[in-house]
Amino acid sequence: MRGAKSRTLLLCAALAALVLPVTGAAAAPAATGTPLSDDVGLYPTSVRLQHAGEASGAVLAATVSFGADGGTAPIYESTDEGTTFTEVGRISDPSFATGLCCGSMLELPRQVGDLPEGTLLWTASVGAEEENRRMHLPVFQSRDQGRTWSYLSTCGTASGDKGFWEPELAVDAGGALGCYFADENDQPAHSQVLRRTTSTDGVNWGAPENVVALENPGQRPGMPVIRRLPDDRYYFSYEICGTGDAHDCAAYFRLSEDGSNWGDPADAGTLLTLPDGRFFAHAPKITVVDDGTPDGKVVTVGQELKHPDGTVAEGNGATLFVSDAPGSGENAEILAPVQVPGARNEPCPNYSSALTPLADTSKILEIATDYDDSGKCRAYYATGAL
């Protein structure tokens, strides 16, 4: 999204949905798919367990939710390839009352410090509504496939009172755990940068370092997502807002051989497009499908689909990009499992949708958000052909 105001709107929209009647904008047709729950559901994240012993193959999903007691992160499980979901856990903490945004979840692919392979980690941005805020990124752990959670550490704390958003956890080829986030606290040199802290044990974290910090001080890289490819390269997806042109908030990517070295931070990376130039704007998310080919597939979703001139394109809210050659920049389009006909630059409709590969690599699971007919932002899920 464009800035701190957008993230604050995300929180306010969730709270308002609890008490306010539906407006004309919110009354647009709701997304297709099955509701994940009756709760407010924002910022979905999901993972298919691969390091959990007998539980491997289950899909876990989380959202950021708000109720009478403030923010929480409900955890849902599917043991039937995304046909049904059941709530199995919930992450709560008193600090969430100061503002909760932008959750993400990781299953550790290997042991990190004393954390066993298969440990689940969840993190989010906390503190946006606090007076004299210093936002922070707490990390919670679960060793029972999401049933119970405990605080582990804090992977970052803002150096000032500006925004500190969208944490993403990833393990590099050397076994270090990285925490990537969008940081507004380098102003006026940079409106926003993508930074990273690293840890060898998940408890003690190093100093933040820039990963994407563009020369134009008004440009705002954000929404980091990192996945490992079948050929052991790493794929890094993000948006760049503040460009002032038709590609504002477009999705970009870059590759790394080791998941640690991402090249020159001042390099914008590669714009993600279809052959005709259509592109995703706002909140891109990716997943990797290991289909037995050397490179696998990278599947991308974004909030809005736009023409090269920045106007909304046909297929908006109903399209995924698929690349059979990750890193080439070549993409095909397919129908998204969850279609959000009213996708637009607002905090709910099709914002930061989650994609998950399934055992049947010809299918993919999507969880997307939209307003229901009462104006509440909810998460919807469906599987579709890949």
C-alpha cells in the first residue's frame, strides 16, 4: 500500500466493520469461495506443512482479526487439501491492543538454534496505534502445528515513531533466519526501505541492514515475500510505491543464489508483467510449486491488475500470474480460485491474498479477502486449476 495512512486504514477498517452499517462501497459483490470463518479476517497467510512428521501435508492458515478484546491471529487447519478449514489455535498478546497488522507465518525447513525443524513461526507489526509509538515485530513459536503459541523474540524495533510494516521470515542457504520488513524510519533520506535483521537462533537478532533502498527518496519498496525455488535459488517479491507514474505500487522481483545476498539495494529489480504489459499493483504475494521440473513454478497474486498505462484491466481481481521459468520475467495468466470483482486500492478487497501449493501440483489454494454484505472484511478460500 502507499504508506502509513494505508496501514492505519487497514486497522480502522477492521474495527469499523464490527460496529458500522454497510456503505455503498462495501456493498459490492463479495468474493467467490467459502468463508474461512465468521470473524473479521485480514492479511491472510498460509503454509503447507512439509517438516511436521505425520502432520505433513496439512495446510495451516492465519489471519489478522479484531473483536471486542482487540486484535488476534486465529489459526485454521485443513487436512483435506483445502476443502474445509477448522480453527485449531489463536495467537493473542496484550500488546496487540496497541495495533496489529500484517501477519506472516513460516515453517522452519531446518533446525535454527534450539528451534527444531518444523517449528512454526508467526510475526506481525505491533504498536501502530500507540502514543509515542516505537512499532515492533514480535515473533511467536508453535511446536504442535499451530495449536499453542508462545512468545519467542522480537526481530525488529523501529528506531523512530514512523511505520514498521509487513515482516517476512525466511531461512537462507546457510541456515540463518532473516526477518525482512518495510521501514519508514529512514526519512527524509528514504520514505521507506526494505530492511532485514538476521539470527542464528531465532532469539538474538543483529542490526538491521538495507535490502532494497532506492535512490529516489520518495519511492517506497514494501510487502516483502521470499520463497526458495526447487533449484535452490531464492525468489524475492515486493512492491514499489511512490514512483509517480503508471506503475505505482507495481510488483517487482529479484533472485539470490543463497537467500542472503540480494545485490545492490539501489537496484529496483525486475518489473513483473504479462507479455502484453499488464501488471499487478499493490500487495503482491507469491508461492512456489515444486512440480518435478528443475525450476518449478512461481505463482503470483496482486490486489489490482492494470494495463501498462495504469488503468484497471480486464481480469482485475480474478487473475494469477504463473511463471514456468522463474527469473525470466515470462508469465502466463490463469483464473484465480477466489475472484474479487471489486478489487481496488483499499485495505480489504483482494489485499495481500495467500497462495498455497497442494499435493496435486495441478491445483492451487487461494485465500483472499473482501467485504461481505454487512460490510465486514472476511477471508474466503477456494482451490483452482494451475
